[in-house]
Amino acid sequence: MQHTARKLLYRTILSLLLRAFRLTLSSPCQGLWFLRFLLRQIGYNRIRNRYILQGINIPPLIIHSITKRCNLHCKGCYALVNQHRSGSDLTRRQKDSLYTQARQLGIGIILIAGGEPFTVPDLIDLCAKHPGILFPVFTNGLLLDPHLINRLPLNFLPVVSSEGDFQHTDRRRGTAVSEKLLPVLDALAQAKRFWGVSITVNKDNLATIASDEFTAGLVHQGCRLFFWIEYVPVNGIMDESVIDQDDRALMQERVDVLSHKFPAIFVNFPGDEQLYDGCLAAGKGFVHIQSDGALEPCPFSPFSDVSIAHTTLIEALRSRFLSTLRSREDLLRETRYGCALWENRTEVEDLLQSCKNSQNQS
């Protein structure tokens, strides 16, 4: 089953990259980069398959929360809640080594999150040093200006966080945040960058963000990528904002409709996990690396038995905890609230402790 899921995920990534290439044909340099990166995926996939034959599971992408620092204090921020779990951020040399190792293992996509990535002074230079990797960088956008935007390398894809309209965004992110973002989005459009937005979807904003009008407005501004990420309550307590199965079905329906109506890419996360025989976390499709190097199943499941600060990436990916978790289909199967690892967090934490106890005894 995992083999089938890997093949399907690989085809999905190729399909998204092909659409990105077509959307950037009016910008020759950006379009050529996407075409070359699309072709590079064939080589990356071969590398990962060679490791599979050795019994080592290498995911095609990594989420790296590059820093704990942030210039905002958004309500319900999982990174803010999990700050106490992590130590010092990785050094520049450690991050550079991580990205080099990732590329050598056939990992070509590294999603950069935070904190706020642009509080890292050398972020742009670090990403530019690894042109064979695509870096979608999730940012609140407030530290971006025309000078920085013009410095962004072609493999750097800014994804600006939003909550929908002005009211929803300011309610979660702070007064006048949405207004401050307007010149940033204008600057991205003027620079003819390929950029996107990341929207945390809940019951309050679903109708707004799924509408033709909202999408058309952002597409008109130059947005070509929409990440819809289901809201997960970081305090572990279910609340009225969490979407249900009917809402999730509506999301998928609207993603399909909007993809045909507008020249943009729509990614619904976690989306229909049944297509992949359950959650893609824990290395099945991706892993999360905390700012201090802890290797975790995903950002919403902050449990780890290994850190790349103390070992190589390939050794970290051999984690007993991740391997055991991938074999537990009952913990990865789609649930009522979408995020399987969040709903099964108690069992996942118990599994981590069991793996640690086994390692201590061996």
C-alpha cells in the first residue's frame, strides 16, 4: 500500500509542477526554472527508489520550521505553543548541511515555516545556495519589502499567510495586519514573482475563502498558488471552529471547481488522505524538522526520538518511532476531524515512549 501511495504522491507532485510551469510561461526565466525542476524530479525519484530497495524510506519533501522567532503572536499558532519543546535553532552550517543532505537523498522540496522565516538574516542566501531545491517559504509577509523581493532567487517561492478577508485576518493575526500586507502583495505582483497564499480554513472563513470573488481578487493581484490548511486546535481541545466531514467535502469540491476556473494551483491539506491510504506524515510522504533539529511526524504532531543536530539526515529518517508509526495504519487512517495524528495524539505519544524504552533497553 505504501508503494502505491508513493507513486500517487510522485505523480501529484509532477502534475503540480507541470501546472506551475504552464502558469509561468509569460515569465521565461521562472518558467524555464520550473521546467528544469520538473525534469529533475525524475532523478530525485530514482534516488529515493534506490533507498527503498535498501529498506530506507525517503520522503519527497520536508517541512522545516527554521526558527522560533516571530514578529506576530497569532491566535492558535502551533509554533508558539510548541516553543517550549525545542532548544536553540540550528546554526547556519547545520541548516546548510541539512539541505545538502536532503538533495543527495532525492528530497527536492523543502517547505520553510517558522516562527517567521524572514527573521533569519541569511534566509535568502541560504536558499540561493541550493538551486536544486524548491523552497516554498510560509511567511506572514510583514518583513518583506521591494528590495528583499527583488533579491529572491527563482527557487524561492513566497507563500503569504492569510485568513481570508480583512476581518478574519485581523481577528487572528492582529489589528491592521491585512492592511499592511497590501503593499507587499503589490510588490510581489510588480516583481512578477510566482507567489501564493496560505489560508487556515475553519468554519468561520470557509464560505469566504471558497468563493469565486475572494479567489478572483487574489488571482487579479498575481497570486498563483493557494494552500488551504485545515485548522487544528493547538490546545488539544475540540472547538466550534474545526471543520467537519461535510465542510471537508465542500473544500475538495471547491478546489476542483476553482482549479478549472482560475489560472492558479490549489492545494488542500491534508486533503483526501484516503487516496494515499491514510496520513502522509511520519516519512510516508513528508516529515517535519523542528527549529532545533528534532525530526517529527508533522508540525501538528510534535513528538521525536531523534535530532539532525546530532546525527545525519539519513540516520534520522531511520527513526524507530517513525518506522513504527508508519506501520500503524490505525493511527494514520483519516478520522472525523481530518488530522489523524492530532486526534490520535495520546496513542502517538505512548508509541514514542514505547520506542524510547526499547532503545534504552537495547
